[in-house]
Amino acid sequence: MYSKEETQRLKREFWIAFAEKYPRKWVLYDTKIKDFSFKFYVDNKKAQVLIDIEHRSDEKRILYFEKLESLKTILEDDFVKDLVFEKDFTLENGKTISRIWVEKTGVGVSNRAYWDEIFVFFFEKMNAFEMFYWEYGDYIRDLEINI
């Protein structure tokens, strides 16, 4: 078991190594949609690439989610397979968001032997999410367009 400090140091080293291996600026929070972001997540059981929709207005959050859901076939056929779509995902803090994600299980941040595998997963999936977003972002951003 690692101490809290060792775990933090290891995670910091992980993210530095990832940034060095794939030195580029990711879209992440710069989507031009309030509370709509792309995220990387890793723990000791899995790695995930996520789209989180955390809009304060449930109505707008659900509209954005439904727009993405309307593109599900395109997203899965042309960009990222094996996605999970969850309209009402509850975070640990009790907040309800909408989340779309893909994950790789059986890997962990505390085992350096998995880092390259996680890095490749992160790069391929996030790059695909971004390519999708560049192509369909105008449609997603415009809530006036009917689904």
C-alpha cells in the first residue's frame, strides 16, 4: 500500500509522463459549452475517457445529452466503440450529471507496467472524441436545432 503522499507523487509522475509522451493541447474544458467537458480518469482498476455534461439546468444538461445520443450511431461506428451513455449519473458528491464514457479495465495507475497501455488508450480515445467534436460541435452547441 502506498501512503497518501506516495500515491499523489505517483499520480503526478503518471500525468507528467503522459504529457511528455503525447505533448499536445487537448480540448478538455475548452468546448465553448458551459459545463461540458472531456476528461481523462485513471485509478487502480481502470482508465476512462469521458464526456461530462454538468450543466446546472437539468433541462439543458438533458438536451445536450440527447443531442449526443442522437449521434450515437455515428459516434460509435466512426469514432469510439463500446461507449456507455448515462443520462443521470450520480457523482460521489451526490451531484447528478450526464456522462458518456469508454473504459479499459484491468489496468492501474500504481503499476508502471500499465502506463504505456493507458497512455495509448487515452490518446486513441480522446483523439477520437475530439475528432467527433470538431465535426459535430456546431450541432451539439446549438440547442435551437431540433433533435
